[in-house]
Amino acid sequence: MRKMLTRYLPLCALSFGLLAIGACSKKEEMPTAAAKQTLYVVGVESAYAPFSAENEKKEVVGFDIDLMKAIAAKIGIEVKFIPTPFEGIFNFLAQGDRDLLISAITITDERKKTVDFSTPYFEASQLIAVPQGNSAVKQFSDLKNLKIGVQSATTGDEVVQNLVGKNNPSIKRFDSTTLALKELESGGVDAVVADDPVVRNYITNNPSASFRVVTDGGFPKEYYGIAVRKGNTELLEKINKGLAEVKADGSFDKINQKYFGNAK
């Protein structure tokens, strides 16, 4: 029996060797995970109309959604939008739970330390909302002794901190600008500071709120960008390419017209 086993060993070894080579060959032919990725998960706040908000079907719709879909079509990728709280939205990106962020995100030097931004796609500024009967507030500095509502972690929050101090109890922070404006309606705060297009959209759709808006020349211009993980230059280049094409072929203007008329 021992001699017979010895005769068959080379044949078995050869068979196993061929199987191993075949297995390796098949493994090498499989595409990498990066090459296969065509679906990108996009983090977006779902309560920031007209840029992004949930409709009656619980679908996220708005300017940012239409723009991201147009960019995706240009560069040949699919996108899936996931509602994401703005406070902590950058953590979702850093941890890999989101591939992209588009949510009226202002490009700032501080944010650039942790994420990379596309070229700007929208210009905005802060705007003050007060009750219609409040004629005393004529500029930003007039808010110093008032209770001010802001959306937490936004640039509106930052500018108010610069005015009255980071830990001033007069700052009332909310999870969304909509909630801050509702609090203004109920008298819980004296004023709200938030992005101009969002405040104006709320007033247009809630005429009973009876707000007056106040602009201030001291508010800097802000520019929105699409965020990707720091160092993801390949994806960033694709996004910039798609954004440029959307602007060049008139698609951007159509989306802008849909949500803002002739004004940006």
C-alpha cells in the first residue's frame, strides 16, 4: 500500500497545484473595490429648504438635490441621498459613512482643515429675521442684548458668537433653521440669524409668520461647496468636472431658475 500511495502523490500534487494557480488567476481578474464603485452615498440635511427638504413622500428634494443629480449624470455615477443632521455631518464623512456632502455648506478655512471642497456653486450671506413689529433692529449690532436663535454649528451660529461671545446664554441653538424661525414665531427668541435664501424661503411659505428681514453690510459673502473626504482628489476632480459641465450647458441656470427665479 505504501508503494501505491507514493505513485499517486506526484499526480495529486500536480492537481492541487493547478487548482491553486487557477484560483489565483481568478482572484487577480476580479476588479478592485475602487474600480467597482459607481454608487456614492451623499449626506444632506433634510430640513433646509429650498436647498434640501423632505416632501410628503419622505423624499429629499431641493436645489442641492437637483444639482447633485445633474452632476452625477455628467460624470457617470449614481447617488443615494441620506438625510444627515448638520451638526456632526462632517463626522459621517470622515468615518466613511458618507462619500459626499451637499447641504448648502459654506466653504470656510476651518472646514478646509478636515474636508476638501469643490469649486463654489452658490453665493449667500447671513440675514436677520425679527417680528414685523420690531422696528428697533436696524443692523446686526442691535441684537447684542436680545435672545438670538441660530442653527447649531452653522456660520450663522459663528457670526452670532463673534458678536456676543461663544457661551453667551442669549444664543439659543436649534437643530434646524426652520425650528429657530418657528421659535421666533412663538416669541421664544427675539431674532434669528441664518442664511439669506433659507430665511426668505420660510417667509414666502409662511406669510402668517409676519417677519421683517434686516440686512447688514458687515456680513461677509459666503460660498457653498460640495465636500469630499480630505485627500480624495480623484472624486473631487470628477465633481468639479461635472459641476463645470452643468454650468456650461445651462443646466445650472435652469435649476437656479426653478428655485430662485432670476436671483441666486
